[in-house]
Amino acid sequence: MHATMRYYHGNPGLADQLAARADEIRSVIGAVPGFNAYYLVRLDDATVSITVCDDEAGTEESTRVAAAWIGENMPELTASPPMVSAGTVTLSA
């Protein structure tokens, strides 16, 4: 499995904005081949989204479709793109 984290620093309210559109998020991210899970985390000073897919190709596609969806639906966020990190899942409990 492979995971991607998108860190939107300075925007904790984004979690609530995205959660309000949960059905849209599920349909966009859930359509990615090899999709396993999506998590949205509200931090004190940021929002983090985490996508888990079968492989790196899936997480790369999830980042592409997430960016496209945000660009179309929340264009004010494109001025400050997220920090994106990805890697292999080494433990799942």
C-alpha cells in the first residue's frame, strides 16, 4: 500500500469546508484505481488529507484529481498549494 498526505498549513477551517462536501470528495477520490481509504484531519493550524491506495500510481492519481477538484470548486486555495508527501505504508493495524 501507498499513502499520500496533503498538508494545508494555516488553513484549519478547510477541514470543515471539505467535510461539508463529503459526498463530492468521496466520489472524486473513491474513483481512483486502487483506492483504499481517505482521511481528513483538522489540526490547530492546518488541515491534512491522507489517501491510501494499493500503489504509488493510485496515490499520484489521487493528488492529481484532488488538485483538479479544488481548482474547480475552491479556486481561492490554489494560491497556496499544499505540501505533499508520499510513501509506502509499512504498518497497518
